[in-house]
Amino acid sequence: MKIAFLTAGGLAPCLSASIGALIKQYHIKEPDADLIGYLNGYRGLLLGKTIQFPDNAHSHADILMKYGGSPIGNSRVKLTNMENCIKNGYIKDGENPVEVAANQLKSDGVDILHTIGGDDTNTMAAELANYLSENNYGLTVVGLPKTVDNDVFPIARSLGADTAAEQGAIFFENIANENTTSTRQLIIHEVMGRHCGWLTAATAKKYRERLDGKSFVDSMLISRKCWDVDAIYIPEEELNFEAECERLNKRMAEKDGVNIFLSEGAGIDTIVNEMEAEGENVPRDAFGHVRLDEINPGQWFAEKFKEKLNAEKVLVQKSGYFARSAAPNKYDVELITRSAALAAEQTLAGASGVAGLDEDKNNEMSLIEFSRIKGGKPFDTSKEWYQQLLTEIENQI
């Protein structure tokens, strides 16, 4: 039996650990299996670039559990985007990327494919599974749900998201000290989250929990309110800019600084509309997503707020790469281990899908049909913990 692994999309604090957890499962369940990895996601699959895992891979699995990143590399390649695949030299003119990928799997003799990625990665896996099934090739595909945004239907909690929130909080714990460098300082903490504000909200929550463990001395000008969060802006909530400016001006006068947690997708439609109206090109990736790093939403907000708040110094800091590249925390290691156990069990039973916490089944660990996997799940802002967070921020509790 030959089992292949593939990681794709952006990084998350679960990729290396997921491979390690799966290796450990197969050492128990199918110790004689041949294990390979496709290098750099679907790019490696299309080009036939693989790495053979050593026979003693299981003895190194615990090391993989302690690393961030992915030992076999990632890429953003959409198998249904023929033009992009041809442009990048992954396939020849006239070839079908799905067919090329399927034929490579057949040529390599792969029986089981594990795709570790977000909705795009796993919907591409579904395309492959369907194609191979229609062409009478028995390949079992089971994905693991990776995304720091936690925005995949119907996944209750994607792998690595909790760690990303925790690491974002650690990141801002140091950045917040910059409030001591000037008067009327505006600090914008830009957090990853294209369509979903969960990570921004969860990062703010974990950051404030870390503040709870610190000591402050008001008489020495080390006041908690100066380090606290003053605003959270996420894609799911409409921003009343003028009203916020009025509120934040009062906060600025009170504490001589303002700290904003901003989801990178907040206000993106407004920014894109402005760019297009001015005839500017909006950069997009192979999936049609706006390249947020090039758009730079944090800087756009910084310019708008600087004038309105009469800020003397503005600092925009992005925790995304710091957070998504971390090794998984205890919560995620346990979730990864549970997901890998189900994934291995189901693949050996011949079932395909995505192993994850299923919101449609009371958040139970389940094998979710590929047809139910979709991206763009919004953050539920009615969650009690989020409403409590907003109340505390408003009242600086």
C-alpha cells in the first residue's frame, strides 16, 4: 500500500504536526505501508516531484509535531484553473490539470492521498477523487482542515486556528509597549482573516487574557488601559467610521493612545472599489482572491484614522506570518491527533472526505463529505464570548 501526503495553501500551525500524527497512526495500523510526500502541494503533484519517507519515519514523528511550517512545502495551485497552470509551466498547453494530477497518482501507485489544507485544497481533492472514481481507479482521499481563519463550512474549529490566535496575542504583547514612544499614538494590529473575523476576535480575547496575568502600576504610569484593546474591526460588522472616530478621539484624550485590532478583510470592499474607481489594478491570486499583502488594508486604515484622531505617530504591525508559522499549542496538538486517528481509520476503510469537528453533528469528530466543504464561513458575532469581549473593551474592564 502506498500513502501520499500533500500540504497546500498558506501555512498554519498544524501542517508538520499533521504529517507526524498521520505517520504515527499508519505505523500502528499499516506498518508496511510505503509513505511519500508531494513537494509543494499540487504543484509537486502536477510535476511529479516527491520525497520518499524513510522506513523509520515513525521514530521521527514526534519531532514533526513540534515544528511549524511544512517539511514538504506548500503552494497555491488551483487544478481547475487551466490557464494559470499552463502559465506557470505545471502542465502543457491542451492538458487538463485534474487529469494530469490523476495520472500522476496512478503512475506513482498511490492508494491513499491525504490533503492538508483549507477549503480550496480539499475541494481540489474532491475533484481528483471524483475524476479517479469515474475512471475506475480506486483512490481514497481524506483531507484535514487547515486554516488560521477558521472559516470553512461545516468545520467547528480548523487545525492551527487556536495556536494562531495565541501567537497573535503574544506578538501584540510586545508591540503594545510601543505606546510609550510618543504621545497620541495609534497602533493598528492587522490580523489575518480575509472574509472571517474569528481570528481577530479570538486574538483580542487571548491578548486580554494575557493582560489579566500582568501587574500594572498606575502611579508609575504603567496603566492597563494603555495596553488594552480599544477597537476590533472585522468583515462581518459594518464600520461606522465617523462614530468610531468620535469614540476613539475620547479614548485618545483619556489615555494618549489607541490600540486597534483589525481583520485584514475588514473594509476590503471599500478599498477595492476605491482602487477600481481610480483605474488601479487589483492584484489577485490563482483562486481570484485579492492579494491582501499588496493591498495593505492596515495602512489604508492608518491613513484614514491618523487625520481624524490627530495621531502624532501611527504604527501598523501584522502578526500573520509570525502566528501562522508557529508550532501547534497543546489544544491543536490534541485536535490534530484526534483528526489524524479518524483520517487513517476512514481511509483504510475506503471512505473519502474531510476529518474534522462537524458543526452539523454537534461538533463531533466526523468524516465530512467533500460536497459539504465550502469556504467563506463568517464568524458568528452573536457568540456570547465575543459580545462579552466587546462590552469589556467598551468599558475598559
